[in-house]
Amino acid sequence: MNVDHIEAHPWKIIEETFDPKRVEAAESIFSLGNGAMGQRANFEEQYSGNSFQGSYVAGVFYPDKTKVGWWKNGYPEYFAKVLNAPNWIGIDLKCNNETVDINNATVHHFRRELDMQSGLYTRSVTLSTTNGIKLTLTSERFLAMFQEELGCIRYAVQLHDQKATISLTPYIDAHIKNKDSNWDDPFWKCTGQFANGNFAALHTRTNKSEFDVCTYQAVTFFVDDKWSDAFSCEEKEGRIAFTHQVDLAAGQKITVEKMGGYCSSLQQPAEDQQKHVFTIAQNALEKGFDSLLETQKTHWNDIWGMADITIDGDVKAQQGIRFNIFHLNQTYTGSNPLLNIGPKGFTGEKYGGSTYWDTEAYCLPFYMATKNKLVAENLLNYRHKHLEKAIENANKLGFNSGAALYPMVTMNGEECHNEWEITFEEIHRNAAIAYAIYSFERYTGSTDYLIAKGIDVLVGIARFWAQRVSFSTNKNKYVILGVTGPNEYENNVNNNWYTNYAAKWCLTYTVSRLTFISSKHVDAYKEITNRLSLKADELIAWKEIAKSMYLPYDNKHDVFLQQDGFLDKELTDTSYIPTEQLPINQNWSWDRILRSPYIKQADVLQGFYFFEDHFSTEQLEKNFDFYEPFTVHESSLSPSIHSVLAASLGRVEQAYEFYLRTSRLDLDDYNAEVNEGLHITSMAGTWLSVVEGFGGMRVKNDAIHFTPQLPKAWQSFSFKINFRGSILQLEVDKSFSKVTLIEGKEVPAFINGEKISFSLNRVMS
Amino acid sequence: MNVDHIEAHPWKIIEETFDPKRVEAAESIFSLGNGAMGQRANFEEQYSGNSFQGSYVAGVFYPDKTKVGWWKNGYPEYFAKVLNAPNWIGIDLKCNNETVDINNATVHHFRRELDMQSGLYTRSVTLSTTNGIKLTLTSERFLAMFQEELGCIRYAVQLHDQKATISLTPYIDAHIKNKDSNWDDPFWKCTGQFANGNFAALHTRTNKSEFDVCTYQAVTFFVDDKWSDAFSCEEKEGRIAFTHQVDLAAGQKITVEKMGGYCSSLQQPAEDQQKHVFTIAQNALEKGFDSLLETQKTHWNDIWGMADITIDGDVKAQQGIRFNIFHLNQTYTGSNPLLNIGPKGFTGEKYGGSTYWDTEAYCLPFYMATKNKLVAENLLNYRHKHLEKAIENANKLGFNSGAALYPMVTMNGEECHNEWEITFEEIHRNAAIAYAIYSFERYTGSTDYLIAKGIDVLVGIARFWAQRVSFSTNKNKYVILGVTGPNEYENNVNNNWYTNYAAKWCLTYTVSRLTFISSKHVDAYKEITNRLSLKADELIAWKEIAKSMYLPYDNKHDVFLQQDGFLDKELTDTSYIPTEQLPINQNWSWDRILRSPYIKQADVLQGFYFFEDHFSTEQLEKNFDFYEPFTVHESSLSPSIHSVLAASLGRVEQAYEFYLRTSRLDLDDYNAEVNEGLHITSMAGTWLSVVEGFGGMRVKNDAIHFTPQLPKAWQSFSFKINFRGSILQLEVDKSFSKVTLIEGKEVPAFINGEKISFSLNRVMS
């Protein structure tokens, strides 16, 4: 999809032309989700052009047997694959007994629109069929935010100036393809099916992982807006279809309202699923599409009321940030601690799994600030539930005594990644999980989660680091050998500064939390030490390791060293890479990338982002100016962190340049890969670059701080946050910045270092 | 297979018991080969127990689509697989219409014997069938060393005290399994078949690689030694069988002499193959098994006459070294420059490919010293033929202007390995290929190959190193970043001393050879510079890089450093590894191995082995004593190098300990993996540890040197070598060492540093 293919609009995503080459990209961009299910914007009717069919049920995966060239001890047995589920949206369309297929038709007009205010996706197409009949088909679709098993479609076909026999066949079908299969295993089996009246259900089970999913539809037909029940049912193994055929005169129309979707065993036991969705479907049909859409709008209205960011004077920036916020809300609602935020959400299958360190490092702040506390807490609960598995995982790698290593990629807590340099070595992920606990405590001011659950996670992580370090007599320091840092363009390095610093911090923070609990919550502490068999000398060891952790540093440049030996590289900046060789990960062999100085994403600078308070602005500036010129930003997660840091150095225009690389990454398909799905977790990074970058939001000492800056290209921007139950709004324009208390009690807040008195409508020039 | 399962015998390998659990191991140990084909010791008759069926045609491979978890740029499209070929040895045996299967029979007596003096493999089994008939079957088999397409089997069945109807069905069959398939691709297709009289042929072609192989058999039956033609032919698609059924009285016998084997398109064009093997088969049948066996003995007698090593006073050591020499001769005869020495030879499929750096680093000296010059030269020709492919390979990785990177694993010159840390980074292999040219020149005294071909290879390799180094302003030296050394328990390290030193040496040696040619062979030099577009400033650059190459060294220990940062490890020696955790590559996760100090095989010490003259004995001793204690010898190639180095330090008993780990590795199945095949290339290492270790053989300044040492466990040992066309024999016993000129002109030779006058029967005490 080319830049500018999508029209600029503050609230809508609009595509006005039909190009078969753009169909797969558009299928990603116009994806819908409601946290429990989601799908790519596949056509309802048959389409013979290139298409990537994908409809997904949250938390349901297939454990696909690991595929590697050379097995290494400790590799997981399987890779958990997000998998295409049975089709519930399908509607076959025939005109005079011939299948209508946009790919073969003459298209006179084509338009897609995604209205982010309501989550309504509309497609209208005027075409002439191969047998010469001109018709307009209109499809409207949304996934209910108010009822997680419900999706609603209204699909209408209207003739133009000729009569014709039209048949519509809404169906559900379990005979779907799972493209991302290592061994062509069948992912699903059918376990039953049912049809009665206007309702149909298919029961399927995933092989091996044994998730039960009930796929259903319930339909109502209208001819020229008059209800009609003249349809027949055709049932085959794994497919149930209702067909309504009618002779229409010129100008006449047939419409079907189709309610459907999934109920999975994460929601209801298999035996209750059909009854559950039957009730939902009948209620929905009774209310009808228009009424349901009103409810949907109310729900999205509430979401936007809290989560919206307005940007004036730059409609593409406005559209971009809303597109990101929209998809984050479609992907994760926080209602279920078994779910998490997959890198592609419900828009594709790449990267499998659902959970990376992205969740803790990038996504948590968005959900903390725009939802109630429980949503973010569920993200922490997810990891707490996986603690036993993380301990098992560490065990497999030779660690013991409760040391926990959280997986690089997971669905259910088990590691499923299989590259030794990542699976075994990209262990900094463990620190991000501890950092999220710290971040949550800092933001919410609550230690309840910490005391009840978080401390167990912290101790497991601290135990891991204490065993993973080794003592170098040569350096007379603790070192961490053989790791991969956030910059995955270095593998198996020694003493990655970020990893060492984060490990040191984990140990220190865990000790500080234990000390806090032991002094303030004596009974809880007793229970914790029992539960975790915690020994006093463990804490002594952790303090000693933290104190003597080696942190590579170079005197000459006065910067921290990304890793031992970094300065032995030929330190040419990214301007030395010929443009046609970018991105280097598509053009260079891996060894060449590894020995180059080029950085995939923030690494030392990720440390400065996380631990900003530990360093002076001068230190940040030196390290930023040293590392940024080597950074190729070939991870979608990279520009946002650089944007926040540039903003905190007061370089608002540089921050804006980074912002541009992240906010419309998918809409403008910079990397020519949006066909594979959207970059969901990096969308949270875009939010960070506005809120923490241009808004300068920070929490320090139980107070919220803002240091706003406005990029030249913008007239103004504003956003709201939920800070400890109070809703604050920051508004920034060319002449002033204002923080308003919208709802809740007064909270300590600062703007540009000055305390805000909410009795005034505080204006800062 | 347990230690001591194989009887000790100076010339024979004997197994006296039948144990179904040992069948696959014995299939490896009793393997036969003749350089052009070879096979595991599978039974001729049907066997329902566990068996690994393998029969191989030299140089014939299947390019199996690469299987990796995560693709990296530059990975090869396929992995060349040694593949099981159609079965030519099969003989079905029925007794009273029931298939005889040792797995179901009552075995009264079982014996296998491999006579290494003749290459004859005999198996005799006395059993009672499930229908109660007692019989003895005897199978004799050899692969002709005098006719590379010919294998000979004599298979006899004799009844004991009851009569029975016996049928023998010798067959050829293309319906075989290829276990080592990544994607269950069919490796072979049938292209034709032919049967007439006593002769049958199957024509098959490998898919993708399109090698044509004709598999054939020709048979003669005897009933009680009387010729009988009462057999029938049964032909199916891909299978041709001759069946001779006869009612035998008690004590009577039926015998078949079966001549068969393969002719591949490496030997004859497809259209000539059948005629070719028909003539071979008819000649063979005419001569008969006994007469052919006599010819075979003569050929093996000649081989042993030159290649034998005698060890007195230690029959297991004697058996071990002969077993190694026997298999090296079965694997490679040097008659065809398209062939090379696979790590499993004709005994298994593991590691695919046929050529690793093992050939140059370990095997070349054996063939130089025990064969005529042309055999070793063909090993060099093999790499010269692959130079264009090596340049292409380097190109794929971003090198240019004629830089050549030889593959890690190959069949036809194309890289087929697919682990980035090996494929792209274990580049020291390139130096071994240059070293072989040097070694050949040093041993033969001939520069013909160098001038005609070798210099092209050297220039390609030098160009690679010149582009692969980078200049570290930090160290003010050239560095080599991101490599894997011979010790594969370190990946992606910076400045592996062995690699840096070998690269430096390659550059220096290439310059010296160019200088030599330019001064002594002016016309040749002109041609070379034209052919290679060689520029004068290339030589200047190579000298400069060699001069300023960084070589990591530690002052405190006064040793070279295996790589940057080695001293940051916890330097615990191998005694700290709990026995149950050995071998660590089966028990530890890869990251744990990588950050340990443990060394898989000689690394710094490989440099001391190759470049012995460059260092003092004191340097060797310090480095040996530093690195050996960290070495786990988990490569079969490791102990032999340590054995040679220990011997050159005068530590003969330590050398002997290492020797024990290599010489009977397969016979005693130390690593419980002999079922997968034999360690062919490490067998050459065993030869090195006797000849270069205990014999102390070296070539210096066009003279041959010996510094013999006798391990306590031995009474004496002796071996012969071909040095520049003269055959010398070294005999060493407890009281003296003697070098005798067996054949050829007098050559400069030294023993313990004193020049030998061959007019005397020189005796050294």
C-alpha cells in the first residue's frame, strides 16, 4: 500500500479505490477486534484474488511442533501459533446463479470506511457482474464492545437498472486454512454442529491444545426492507449455510442481518457454549443491527472520552494517533487475566504467541493511564499466574531454587521461542517484568498487588539474576556473559550495559520492596518468607551483587558501552549505509549486521528511558548523541523511545521526526509489510511519544508532572489521563499549556516543575 | 554397544553374540566401502528388528530444502543430504514358505567377522525357524577395491537334521526409505528397469539433483555346490527379484553368488550405465566369488603394505589403529576429484554433506603419507574446482572482487549449512584450505599445483580476509569481529586468536607465494595476475593487515587469549563438571555452554598444532597447560591434536591417554552413538597421533624428521610413509628406533635431530 492511499480524516480510515494488490494490506488496516475476538477485513462474499484470511479467538492457540535446523538443549517442544478460526462472516452472493466475485467483476465504485468513533467498518461496491448485471453491495460490520461473543453484519445487495435473481448465503465454515503451519498439521477438528430455524452453530476443537470454540450465526433476511423467511438451510460436515434466493426487479434490494462470532472455552465450558451464544444471537436479532450499533457507539464514546488524543493543525497526525489508540482498544480490554497483547493483535499471525516484553516495556503505561487500575493490574496478574512456568523454564536452563526466567514469547507461560540467541540469551525481558511492577506501584501509589503477588515475581526474578551473573576475577566485578540486549543486532555479547544495569536494579528494587514489607507489613512478610523459602543471606548476596555489578563505560566518549568491545567496531554512522541496502535486515547477511555498529532499537537508551531519574540530562545527551547516529530503527518499537528521549532533551522537532516514523507506520505502510498485520504493541509506543514525549508526563514522588512541548507542525494537542482515580486533561497550544481536573479528587500535579492549583484554570505560557 | 562387545584381535573385528539392541551399532562398525560406494552392515534377508538401512553412492546427494526456525539472509536454499540408495544386497529367505527373520527365530549361534586384511565381511547364523527347522545361513560380502562398481555376496543356507523347502530370492529394490528427510520429500524416482536371464538393473534418478544411478544384480545359484538355473524372475515397478526354490534334504545346502552394486552418473553417462555394469557382472560371475576374493586380498595387501601401523604388546591398540586405517581406505581412494571424505563416510547419514574442514585439517596428511601424490592432490583439486562457488558464496554475504569463502559443509561447492554462527562465522575453515596447499607443498616439495591452481585459491582466500577484517581505532589494529573458532562452544566472539593468527598467516603466505612465483616463474606470474586481475596494491594491503593484525594475549598468564573477554569467565577446570552432566552438549543449555570456559576441541592449541614452528616449546607448554584443563573434548577431532601436542612436549603418557580416547572411539562406542555411523574424519586424527605424535614425524626444510617416543603400554610400533616417492619405515621399540629406506631414492631424513645415513641400519637408543 502506498503512502497516501488512505485518505486523511480525523476520525475515519477511508479507501476509495479498488486495487487487487492492495487487498491484503487493507485487510490488516481495516481489521476489527473487541478484545475477545477479532479479524482481518476479509470480504464476506467469495473473492478469488490474493487475500489473507484471518479470524482469531483471543487466547486460543495451536502448539505447533518446533521447527529448527539444529536442535539445542532447552529448546521448547512447540511454538504457540495464533490460528485462523472457523469463518463466521461468510456470505456467498450469486446473481442469476453465478457467483459474484469482485476480482472478476467490473468495479464502478469501491469504498471502505472504518469509523473509529463507533468501530463500524463499512464497504460499498458498485459493480457489473460477468453476466452483465449492475448492482451495489453494501456491508456494514462491527464487533460488539458490549458483548464479547457478538459480531454484527448487515449485508445488502441492490440492483440498478435490470432485474435479476439474487441469492444470499450466509454461512459458517470450519474448513479454513492455517497458512502458518510448520508441518501442515490440521489445527482444528470438528466436534459437532447444530442448525435450527435461523440459528446455526459449529463446534470445533484445536488439536493438542484442546480449546473448544463454538462458531455461530443467526440471520434475518429482508427484501426491500420487508422481513422474509423464505430461506433454506444446507448442512454439510463442518459447514452450515442459509440460502435466500429471490427474483428482484430493477432497483430492488435484499438484505441480511447476520449475528455471529465465537464462544471459546476461555469464556464458557464447551457444553454451555451453544446455549450461551444462542441467547446472545436471538437477543441481538430482536434488537436489530441499527439498535445494536447505537449501543456500540455509546461504548466507543466512553472509550474515546478517556483515551482520545486531539491534535489540531495536522489531520494526518490526528488520524494516526487515533488509529493507534483505536487498535490498542480493539486488542486488549483487560477483562481477562488469561489474555495479553499480541504483537499483531487480531490482525495477523506473524510472531505467533501473544506476549512479548513489549507488554511491560511499551503497553502498560497506556492501559494504566487510559483505563481503570484493574485493567493494568490484569496485565500484571497474567505474569503472576505464569510464575511457576517461569521457574520451570529457568530450571530447564540449569537454574534452581525458585529462579524464574519469563519466556521471550508465550501464550500460556511456557516459552515457545526457538533461537538460542533470543530464547536463552535475551534475558533482559525478565527485568521489564519487574519494572512493570515498579511502574504500576509508582503510577497507582498502591502496594496491594506488590504485597499479595508482585513480590513473588520479584523474588523469582532476583534469584534468576543472582544465579545468572558470574564473578570475573579479572574485572573484580560481577559480569553477565553471553546475552542479547534489546538491540537484537548484537547476539551473545558480554556485559550488555542495559542488561547489567537492569539486573542490578532488579536486585536493588527487590531488596527495597522486601525491606519495605518487612517494616510496614510484618505479618505479610512472615507469610512471604515462608511461601518463598526466602533466606536472609539471599538478600545479602543480592545487595553485594548489585553493588559490584560491572557496568561498561568508556572514558574517552564519556558514555556507557552497549557491551564489551563495542568500540572495536568501525564506528561509521547510518549515513554510510547506501539507501538501497536499507533495511539492513533485508539486505545484509546476519554476520555483517552483527559486526556492524548499527543498532536495531534503543538499547543503552532503553536504560535511559526506564531509569531516567538515575542519570543527569548531560549524561542522557552524551549517550543519546553517541548512540542515536548508529540506530537504524528497524524495530517498530525504536522511534517512540527516541522520540520521548529527544523531547526530554528539549529537542521537540527531532522528537517530532521520530514521532512521524511511528504514528503512521501501518497507515502509510512504511515497511511494505502491513499485509502481514499491524504493529499493535508499537502503537503503544506512539501513545508514549505524545504523552511522555510532547506532554512530558512523569510520576515522581506520588505526583504527576507535565513538561509540555508543541511541535511546530501542530496548532495544539490535548489528552486525558486517569491518575489514581482522578481524570486530568492536558491541553497544549502555541501560547499556553493547561491541566484541568475533569473528574475526581485533587491530586498533586506539576507543570514545568510548578505545582498546579486546580482551583485556578492554570495557564502556563 | 558396550565396551568389550567386540573381541580384541589384531586383524579382525569379531562379534560373537546376537543382541537386537546392538544391531544398529554393529551395522555401523561392520560397514564396507570402496571409495565409490559403501554400505552399512544390514542383513541381506528380511529383519523386523530395529535397523538403520543405509547404502550409499559416492557423490550422489539430495538437495533437501533448508529447514530452519527463523530464516536469515544468506542462508542456503538446501542442505545436501547423503542418501540411502536402492537396495542391491537384498536376499529374501523362506523356509517352508515362511520368511526367515532372525528377530523371530531362535538363534543358536551368531558370528560376524570383518577381516580387515581382505575387506571381507562374514556373517554366520545357526537358528531354528518359527516353524521348527534348524538351519545355518552364511553370508560373505565384500566391495571390490579393484572394480568400483562391483560388490560380491555369497549367501548360503544349509539345513541341519530335517528336510525343508528353501527359497532364496536375491533382489534389487528402489522402494527404500530416506530417514533423514526434512519434509518427507521423495528423494528418488524410477526411470526404467531391465531384467534378462540372470541379470537385472534398476534405473533411478535423484529428484532435483538429477543424479542417475543404475543398481544391478547378477546371480548364480548352486544346490549343494552344483550349479542350478531353476529360478524364476519376478518384476514389479522398482523391484526385480529372482527366486530359486528347492526341496532340500537334511544337511543339504543352497547357495547364491550375487554380484551387484551401483554405477552412477559420476562414473558413466546414464545411457551407458546398464551396459557397463552388465559386462562387469558377467565377468564377475564367470570368475566366481572365490577368485574375486583372491583379487580383493591382493589389493588390500598392497594397501596394508604401505598404510599399516603395527603395535606390539597392546592388541586392542593394534586393532583400533587398523580399524581406523581400514575405514579411511574404504572411504576415499583419491581416484576422483569430485569426491571427498564425509564425516560418516559410507557408514551413516548424520551431518549430510561430504566435505568439512576436517579434510584439510585432519585427513590430508594421512593420504599424503600413505598414498601416491595424486591422491592428496585430488583433495586439493576438489577445492580448486569449487573456487567459483566459494566466490559466489562470499558474494552472497556481501564480499566482492574475487573474495572466496569456502563452505562449512558442501557436496558440490555450494554452502549447505544453516546456523548463522557456523555458516557465516566459522570462517577459520578458509584458512585450513590455504594451509592444506602449504602442507602439500611442504610435504611433496612440489610447487606445480601451487602455480597451476593453488595460487588462485590462495588469492581468493586472501581477498576474503582482507575484506573481513576491520580496523579498530580503539586498538589501532586490525580486528576480526563476530566469529566462531574451532571451539564451537563459543559463538560470535571477537578476535578469536586462532582465526586472527590463521588469517594473518594466510595473507603472509599468499604474498610469499606470489613473490616466489613472480621471481622464479615470470610467465606464470603474468598469467596469474591477468587471470585474477591482481593489483599490486592488494599485496601491499595484505602485508599491512598481516603486520597490524590484533592477536589477543594476556600478560598475567603469558598465554594467547582464545578470544577477547575469555578471562572474564569463571575459570573452573573440567573437574568442576559433575560426571552426570557430561557430555555438557547433551546436558546443558546452549547459553550455559557458551558462557562457561569449556572448550569443545583444540582452538588456540589448533594454532600451535598448525604453526608449531612459529612458537617456542615454552610457549606451547604454557598455552597447553592453560587451555587443556578447560577442554571437554566433545568433538571426536579434539583428543588427537592434544595427543600430538602432548607428545611434542615429551609427555608421552599424557599423549597416550588422549590417544586412547580417539583410537577406539567407535569400536568401543564411548559416546553411545555409533549406531549413527562411524567418525571417519577423526580416524585420520588417530593416525596423526601415532605418526606425528609418537613417531614425531615432521617435514622441515625439505627433510623428514622423526622424534620417536614409546608409550609404556606398548612393546614396539612401526609405520611406513611415502616421502617424495621414497618409502621409509620407522620402527620403535623399548631399546631402539630405526628408520629404514624400503623403496626409492635416498631422501634427507633425521631422527631426533641427527641426519640418517641410510647405508647403515641406523639404530637409536
